[in-house]
Amino acid sequence: MLLNVSNLNCMRADKLILSNVSLSVDNGDCLILRGPNGSGKTTLLRYLAGLSGGRYNNNIAFSGHLDGVKSTLTVRENLEFWAGIYGFDQVNNVMDQLLLTSLQDRAAGDMSAGQKRRLGLARMLLTGASVWLMDEPTVSLDTATSEVIAKAIKAHCENGGAAIISTHIDLDIPRARILTITDFTAKPTDHKNLFLEGVF
Amino acid sequence: MKSLILRDLKLAFRSGGGFALTLAFFLIVVMFVPFGVGANLELLSRIAPGILWIGALLSCLLSLDRIFQLDWEDGTLEALATSPIPLSGIATAKACAHWITTGLPITIAAIPLGYLLNLPTDAYTWLIASLALGTPALSFIGAFGAAITVGIKRGGLLLSLLVLPLYIPTLMLGAQVVATGTQNPAQLLALVAAISLLSIALIPPACAIALRANLR
């Protein structure tokens, strides 16, 4: 099992958002998080990534709302930086896969929002991580580019990886399971119990 | 870590990177002192160590918020926090890059500026030694302040208030090393080096805790 979480309570700004979340992903799995805005999808992904608590797996890559792109560096320089961090030297392959090769010498600051998003997501392919956590990866992307991203996710899962993705659109990934986040929305009583149990 | 240091150096030297601003500020502060004080060579010679060290400290302070803030704003910091490099390693790399782009050029620029302030010839060796050994403490202590205030918009004032008291021992000892340069102040210099070494050893884990709290 690549990632196995049970009875996880997620808090945001000292408020309990999700309670008793249990999920697991194995090699080849893709889990799609569904729920309205503010339901806790981002909060859950940040918990799973270890940004808001302990890590569940050290082989995790996280992509949030922000692209993590340096505007004064070129596309190639941005990717070479991440390749150096993860020790995964596949920059040319990744640029080919995400259609960035023709833009490689362009400063990231001169790119459109969609191109920057694609560059930000290219980092995921350089991590070599087995579990991808992606928060709204297709925001600012057109249909064709969303398909490129979906293809990269499919390839990752087919190669034995797993992905947990928060998205509002259908990425058309076979074997993808849906997790409705509102099933875990915390009730006021959950908050009270946690207090009594000495969590705070 | 090497990739992170190299990237930070690259960013610092690119347009808007802050390297030129830090150095220019140091040059301006020190070069304006003779204009303000007047052509009293004896007085300039006496205040030169303090002016050079205060100039170095303020220049360093000017660029502290850039250590983590820009990475925080564009999402790089949270991506780095989920990378295999521990947060303390990230803090060390970023403080090192900050020193290379501020402490090191300041140490080199202090040589011609010492001449401008009529610094005694014997004091030059101690000036270079004290700045070279003391400015790492400025970068590491500053990185701690930057890590604490990273989530605060326009937290420059708070950062200064947090960091300046911690800079005082380095400033006093560093300036004293140069001022007593003719009397072999090796012991004072050892204390300056000790502050830097302690900062390098203790501050990265503290930065990691502060960054982790801000990323939550």
C-alpha cells in the first residue's frame, strides 16, 4: 500500500474541517477528491503531504494552487533546479511530455498563466515520487492542455505510481475512484469530543 | 542543497534580485559618513570600525525578508517543504546563499571603504577577518527572523525588531576586533567566530520549526 490513512482529523485555522478521514491508495490507483469549494479538499491534501502534520509516506510530491515557478528563470532553468533537488535528471523528457520544449529558453515571467501552470506541474514528473498529490491541477489550462496533464497522470499510474487529485472536471482517467469529501465534513460534536480527548 | 544555493545565487544576480541593492546600500552608508562628519581624519579613523560594521549590519538587514518571502509567495517553499531536503537543510542553503550575496561582497567592499574612512593600516587584516567570520552570524540569525515572519505581509518592521537585538553581540565584538586591531584581538575574533558557529549549528533547526508552523 503506497498510502494508507485512517481516522485522520484535519484542522484549518484551529477549526476542525474533516473528521475520521480514511483512505488508501495502492500502485496504479487514482483517487479523485470531489466536493464544493471550502469543503476541505486542499486541507486534506496538505495533511497528506505533511505540510500540516506528520508525513504518511516520504515518497510524496505535492502540487498546490501556486505554481512554484521563478519568473526570472527560463523554463529549462526552473526545471533543472527541481531536477537537482530531486536528483532526477529527466528535464528533456519532461519538457517533451508537457510540450514545453519550444518554450525552454523563455523566461517564466513572459509566459501565460496556463503555460506557467504547465511548467509548475512539470515539477511533479521530475520528483520521481510514487504518490502525486495535486490540488486543482487543471486550473487556467485549456482543454487540450488538460488532456496533456491527464495523460501524464495516467502514465504515472500505469507505471506503478498513484495520484490523489482534487478537481472539478472529468480527467477521463480509467480506474479512477471518487472520494466525496463532504462525507467527512466535521460536525460540531466532533469538535467537542476532540476537546474532551485532550487533542488541543 | 547545492541546487538550491546555485538557484538563489542566480536569482540574486538577475534583475530585481537584490544583490546590487545590498552592496549599493553599504557603499552609500559608508561613503556618506565622511561628508557628514567632515574631513577630520583622526575622528574618521576612530569611528571607522563602528561605521563599517553598522553599514554591514544594515545592508544585511535590508535583504533578509527576501530569504524566504519570495519562495513563500510563489509556492516554491511548500514545494521544497515536501521535497527530500529537510527544512533545516533548506534554511542552511538559503542562509549560505544570503551570505554569499551579502556578507562576502560586503567583506570585500569594506577594504576600499576602510581607506575612505582612514582606517589604520594594521586594522585591515582584522577588518577582513571580523567581517568574514562575523557576517555568517548575520545571515543565519537573519534567516531565523525571516522564517518566523515569512507568513506576514510587509513584516519588515517585525523582522527588524526580532533580529536587531540578536545582532548586537556580533556588532559589538566585530567592531571591537577592528578597533583594537593594533593590540592583537585574537580572543575577540574567536568570540565572533564562536557566535557564527553557534548560529550555523543551532539556527537551521529553529528555522525549520518556524517554517513548519507558518506552512500549516
